[in-house]
Amino acid sequence: MKRVHVAAGIIINPEHKILLSRRLSHQHQGGKWEFPGGKVEQGETVSEALTRELEEEVNLTIFDCSLFETISFDYPDKQVLLEFMLVTDFSGNANGNEGQEIRWVEVQALNQYEFPAANQPIVTALMQQFS
């Protein structure tokens, strides 16, 4: 099984809220909340992929990002390599361009949302670091 390489953005606004998007029901882990992003295409860096995906998915232009954490995770039906990037410098008004629900969430409230299992260590780390 081929491992899918994903760039995910931990986008923090000036009010210290984090942007979440809800996966569409037909997607893998559909209905769960996630940090927006998507697949890294052949020849792209992680930051290039994240920039492209965030413009396409949530209408944000990012100017700077840094690696927060890398997680390799095996679901029964899919293997993923997730690179979570911290984004604090961006412009635009977040919008669910693909019909997905989006929400700005207080860090302390992250554990009230259902995330895919691969995201859980990130939720825990963010709550410890930013609470």
C-alpha cells in the first residue's frame, strides 16, 4: 500500500483561534474535523503543497509556515505521512471553497471535536503548548 504524503496547516489567527475544516462525508474519515491541507504532489515541497491546497480549499494565502510535527500513521485501509505546518502569517477570509464546513476554534476547545486518529497527537500537543 502506497503511503499518501499530506501537508496540513495549523492556521492560527490573531485571536489565537485555529482553523478547522470538516471532511466531506464521501472522503476518507468523512465527517471528522481536520487541519486543512492536502496531498503533496510530485515535485512539490511541503510548503508549496500547503500554499496551493489552502488557496484552493479555504481561500487563504500563506506567507510563512514552519514544521510543527510529522506523523506517519497506518489506518486499516490507508497509510499516511502527515506534515503539520504552523501558519501564523496569512491573508484572506477563510471559506469552505469545496462545500466543507469550516470553523475557527479556541485551542482549549479542540478536544470537543472528533478528529481522525492520526491527528490526535497534534490536538494533544497544541492543547499543551498553547493553553
